Amino acid sequence: MNESVKGPASYFPSIEQKYGRPIEEWKDLIRSSPLTKHMELVAWLKTEHGLGHGHANALVAHTLAEDSGK
């Protein structure tokens, strides 16, 4: 387990620590939102849930990529 996590997932430990919610809960919130565009979802996480831009962007990017099978 010497591989370091790269990309959006590298933010996950600090997101969980800072906001007190597991990543799966954030992904479920994103998936349940009526919004579908990346930057709309980022703005929504920032305004409605108080996330910083980098954290919101990482969550949205990872969730959308996961959902598109990438």
C-alpha cells in the first residue's frame, strides 16, 4: 500500500476531517442534486454546504467521472 492517491481523491482525507462527513455522503448529495453541470454543482456545494472551491471541485470531478465510467 505504498501507492499515493492522486487526483481529486487526494483531497478526500482533508475533506472528511474539515467538514465531518464521509466522502460517500458528499457523493450521494451531489448525485441527488437536480444540478448536472460541473460548475453549477461546485457553486452549490460552496454556497449551500460551505465547502471551499478546491474541495467542492474535487468532489464534483470525482463523482461525475465515477458516474460516467471514467
